[in-house]
Amino acid sequence: MEQPMQNPKRFLSQSNKQAFRNPWVVGLIGAITVVLGVNIFFISTAIITSPGLVTKNYYEKGQDMEKHVRDRLAARKALAWTMQLQSPDEIHLGQKQRYLVTVVDRAGQPLTNAKMQLQAYRPSDADADFTVPMKETAPGQYSVEVAFKLKGVWDISGVARRDKDEFSSTQRIFVRPN
């Protein structure tokens, strides 16, 4: 025998507390809570952390980019210097290690009395970038000892300047944690 329904309004009433025992309601509330929590985490991370590499005045610099690249390649070809950048096989966080740059001119003669720098760029954080001057240790050979303070990917460039001429070579390295 079927039992008659007792007061059907009681089951649909807002005062009925049994809805919070229903697994569908608990699951829906849990899913909403997780989504809100993840969004709060992402928003706070975006506000707190570095925005990455953004070039100031990117629009102005990018307007004639192709022309600048072609001009730079033509100047590099006309200069005809050759640069070899040597870095250690394994680079470890916080350890000073020697970086060597060898530069020869068009005739194959060592490039002497140049102003040489080692520039380190961190692709994920412009605030970590740095430049150090290199010393000429032999004709056409320049060296410096550098310790990286952050692990991960870095781009290092040897930049040689003599009079109005400039030449550079870039290499990607990975700094390992200790």
C-alpha cells in the first residue's frame, strides 16, 4: 500500500535542510568553490608576479623592424668579423665560471682593443638581466667570470665594439640548480 505524501510543500520549502545532504547539491557547491578558488589564485599570481618581458615603446620600435633587421644584417656582413662564444658545459647556480669570447676581423687577425661585454638576458624576467665588461686576456680573446643568481634558461651575448663598429653573437644556456 502506498503511503500518501505528507505535506508536499515541506519538500519544496526553503526551510528544508535535506538539500545539503544531496550529493548533487554538495558536488555543485564543491565545483563552484574549486573554480572560485582557482580563479582567485590565478588573479593574485598575475598581480604579484612579474609581467615578463615587455619592451617599452614596442609600437615605435616595431614599425620599422624589418628595415632595422636588414640594415643590421648588411652591416654585419660588411664588417665580416667572426666571433666564437665559449661557455662552460655545465653551468651551476651561484658558481663563478669563466666565459670566453674570441673575435677575429675580416682578414682573420685577432680583434684587439675592442670594448667587449657579456650580456645576460633572462627570457622570463627582464629585472634579472645584467651586463658585465670583459677583459682582453690575449690578442682577440676576452674573458670574464660570472655567477648566475637564478636557475633556468638564459641568453648570453658577447658584444664587441670598436670605434663605430659593433658585432655580437648570442647563445642560449641553461643554469642548473645546485
